[in-house]
Amino acid sequence: MVKDQEDLIGDYNTGRNTLPIAVGRNRANKIIFATGLVPLFCVIYYMYEYLFNNIYAVLYALVLIVGPLLYFLINVLNAKTKKQFSRLSILIKFIMILGLLSIGLYPFILT
């Protein structure tokens, strides 16, 4: 959805019907924000239920996943330009990579 926001003019010129074209840029930003709350709450719940005893796993999740995700959510509501959406797109990819790398913490969580 962020990529659709970034490529709004090109999609419109080629006749594609993406979310930002169908509902408008501001509503699409609100939908992206609401959709972004789901993984945020899931990560926080997982931290509370399973990682609470492991301080390093909690710090990793807070600093490298929850923090950037909060930054993303705050900025997606105010984003208007292609450059802003490009930065948000890169940020969300970075968050996904850090989330995948957190799988490597699994053996240390069991101890």
C-alpha cells in the first residue's frame, strides 16, 4: 500500500485502480496506519507473553522493531510527497528484515 502511494501518479496515468486512486491519498494513509497497528500490537503482545524474561530479546524488539514501526505509523499519517513515501517504503522493508533476523534469537529465548 505504501508503494501504491509512492507511485500514485504513474498508476493513475496507466489506468490502474489502486487503493489511493480508489479512496484518495488521505484515506489510504489512514488505512495504512490502521493496518500498521496490527503488527505493532502483535509484536507487543508477543513480547509481553513470551519474551518478558529475556531482557536482550525485549530490547531487540523494542529498539529495532517496535521503535521503527511507531516512527513509521506516526509519519505515514503526514506523508504527502513521493519522497516521503519512498522513505517510508524503505523503512518498512528495513523493519521486515529486522523482524526476520529476530528469528535468530529463538534459541536464546528458550534458555
